[in-house]
Amino acid sequence: MALSADDAKPKGFGYPESTRGPDVPYAQPPKAGNPRNAGFNALRVAKELNEYEPRYDPTVVPTFFGDGEGPPLGDYASLEKGMNGREPSGRRHYSIVDYHEAFKSGRLTPISVAHTIVDLASQESKYGAIFIHIRKEQLFAAAEASTKRFKEGKPLSILDGLPVAIKDEVDLSGCKKTLGSANDFTRVDGKTSWCVQKWEDAGAVVLGKLNMHEIGLDTTNNNTVHGMPPNPHSAHHYPGGSSGGSASAVSLGLVPLALGADGGGSIRIPSSYCAITGLKPSHGRISISPTPSLAPTVGVVGPMATNVADIAIGYKFMAAPDPRSRSSACFPAPLTGRPSVNKIIGVYDPWFARADASVLTLCQRALDKYKATGWTVVPIAIPLLPLGQTAHAMTILSEISASASSIPTASATNAAPTFSAANRILLSVARQTPAHDFLLAQKLRNLLMQHLSFLFQENPGMVIVTPTAPNAGWRIENGEAELKGGVSDADKSVRSMEYVWLANFTGCPAISVPVGFTKEEISEGKKVDRAAKFPVGLMGMGDWGNEAGLLEWAREAEMFMEAEGEGDWRPKGEWVDVFKLAGEKS
């Protein structure tokens, strides 16, 4: 049901004042800056900040988007099956519904699936770098218990028996925690993060921990400690980061659902690079308690999957309000409010056009398809974006630097944690950031939040659309030497985050959905592959608390890509048919 302008006006605790920001022309982003200050002092000349107070926490608790009659969870599951129009056939990635139906029918059992994936993920296999740690005893016990429930006809939920895995940034009882580093940050009390526990309570079989870029500080997932998870679509490209293990596992078909974390695009960038879907929820909505956040005012966790319905299902369980969390406890139950279907897309043309030509072509094509299906595209403007990205970078680096130095290690010597050379440089830059510049960054956060509030008040339910990443992936330029020695390229890192940072800094929800493949020539020695393709994602950013509206927007893309015969995002020659392999074990 469409929302009227009066009814749809967003309201909520902490909702920013609706104030149009300064009218300044778009400026090209500067280079990353010198290693001493990374250009962080640039905010000192921004006179526009004089009228704003700092805002340190972007959490906004909605009172509208959670109080209406909305689609129950079962509708999302049914819609997925109807939209794809197929039984489990191997024509697409297997979905949560596919697994659930296979378990109910007895075609597969959770224990046979668990054994299959563990065998694939062994350190001796080609997939060994995807997982950092697998807790075999616990996962096999959970899979056996789920198999018994299905035999008795008493599954706990649609997640019962489902193989899932989580980024090594949250806690899981019985599993080591390293944050993708050589350090041991495992909790002494053995507790599991709330959002992971919600999946377990629903019967999901949590396999273990997935690889990540060390302490989440870049977008490649080049990891010199645990190895690099493959990009299933191109051996010549990184999978993206910092949730690269999650994206790789989902894209390959090893798991249908994974947990990622996102402080600066770390769910959405690897989702784009690996042709899957990833949701960055509203800030504060999903609890990771009792786990401390690496970046508490920009970081969130969210689901990564191969279709929108699976994102909705994973999100609905993991976003259950946590009474122990000061922010999560205030949110309404997820996906109980009416989704906005006003079908309005906002585009800031100079910003959108910053993408590489191959990316721009596919994203513009997707916009044209939205128009053809009844969506209205309106021009918008957002001030001070390049400075905003600098302010976000300053904030996340400062927060991770403080967190990384204070997280207790499980080392018997209580030695300080050690990190790669590239991250030591970044953490050093963060420690040199003056409090004065950090406060200016929070003023700019307030300015941007108030301006977004103005835009959402003007166009209730609007989705602000950009490419997810401006580039078609990040190439591995120097082969094995680069993978072993690490890579650090500040300009490429900043470039890859050109669109994603805004949702983190302002706390808005955002989702990436695949919209096609570029074509490029990839040379290796004298051999040239002219048929090489690389996935591209389109990103929508919504009003605070309106995840339901974003899911509707992303589902629209899924449907028109399917109608065009382009809905198969499986990596050619690399996709793993878990159903076939597990069937052989049953």
C-alpha cells in the first residue's frame, strides 16, 4: 500500500532536525593525502560547520516504520519461491526455502549438509582461506539435533538446520576470535553475540568463523595471516572487504546466509564484487552484545545472501530487539511495519556520474528499468560529500585504533596485539588525529544527517541510489607476491568507498543488489581472456528504520533482472552444488 505524504513523514527518537544544508557545488575528491594527517585537517576551513553542533551517535529509533501492519515472515519465504518460479533445481543458488523444503522432504538432512561443507572448508582444500575456524563438535551436535527435529516433523523455524557462518568480528561460543589477525581475542566467558544467538535459537547450524580483512581496515580482504578468500568470479580480483570471507562463501554456494559487518561498506563492497546481496541495517538496530564494537558510531552487522528474501529472513531473526542493548532494545520488532512503496528514487547526478564507465553503464541501465516499472527518479543534491568522506575516515580510524588497543587478548603474556605493517601505519595516523579535527567531523555528521532528514521529509519513502562501488573490482596487480606481502593503496581504498561511507556516517540503512557484469580484458602473461566478466552492484540508501522499504526496492531489481534472463549470479565454473554433494552422503 502506498504511503501518503502526511502518514509517511518519518518520526523517531533522535530523528535529525529537517534542515537543508548549504548550497555548494559538487567538488572532486582530493587525493588521499600525506601519511601524517591523511588530509584530516581539511575540515578546518569548512566555514559551513560553524552553525552545527557535533553529533556523536547516528542512532535514530523510528516510531513510524515499525508500527503498521506489514508482511509476516512467511510471506517473504513464499514470495521468494514464487518469484523464482522453481523447485530446487540447481539453476540458481540454493535459497533458505530450498534448504527448508529439502530437509522437510527428507531429500537432504542437516547432518549430511554439515559434513559436506566441513569437508569442503578443510584447510587442505581450495576453500581453506574462507574459514578461519570451524567448531566441528558443536556444529555436528546442532546438525544432529536438527535432523532429529525434522524426522519428528518439529522444525523450530525456517532457519532450522540451515548452514550459516559468521565474520570473525563477533563472538561465537566454542570458536576462536582473531579479528582476521594473528592475535587471539577470544572471550574468556565464552559468550556468543546476541545476533548470532538469535540464529542459533532458530535452529541454524553455525559452522564457524569466516575470514576478514585484518581488523576491518581495508576493502580488499588481502590477509597475510589467514590467506585471501577467493573472488569466485575472478581469480585476478580481490573478493572485497572487510567481509570478504562472508561474500566468498555465499557466492560460491557454501552457505546460503552469512553474517557480515560494515563500518565503511564492508558488507556492501564485497557483496558488489561477488554478485550477492548485502544489507547494512540502521545504526544501532542489531545488537552484538556483549561484543564491543570495533567502530561504535559507524559500524553495524547485517546479513549477506544471494537473494532479497533470504536477506529479509536472516535480518528478521538477527534484528530481534536485545533488552541488554541501550539502542537495540528501543527498536520495534523488525519487518512489522508497512514498507514504503512510494517508488521514489533520488539521484545526485554529479556524484552518481563519478563511477567508471563500465559501472555507470550498468547502473544507468538499472535506473532506466526502475523508471519503466513505475518508479520516479528525482534530482537531489547532498553538500560537502568529499569532506564528509574524510570525516568518516577520520572517525572510523580513530574508533578502530582505540578499540584495537583496548580489546583484551587471550595471550598468556598479556602482550599488546600486533598487526600488519599496513595497519600499523593506519593506526598510527589515527593516533595523531587531534581532538579538534575529530569534533569538526562530528559537526559535519550532524550537517549531513539534518540534510538527509530534509530530503526524506520532502520525498517520504525515497531511496537514494548510487553504484555500490565506483569501480569494477580491485585487481591483484602483483600476483602471489602481493598476496604474501600485503597491499596498501590509500587512493584505491578511498575510491572504493566513495558511495558507501555516507550510510555508515549518518546511520541510514543501505542495501547492495547485483545488476550485471562488466566485460574487460584480463591478461596473464601473453594470454588474454576477452570474455572476462566482473559483477557490479547497485546501492539504495533509505530513511532511518525503513529496511522494509529498501527490501522492496531491492526486490524490484531482482525481478526485472530475472525478467531479462540475468538473474543467475552463480560464478561460472566455481559454484559448489552442496545439494548434490550432500545427497551423495545421505
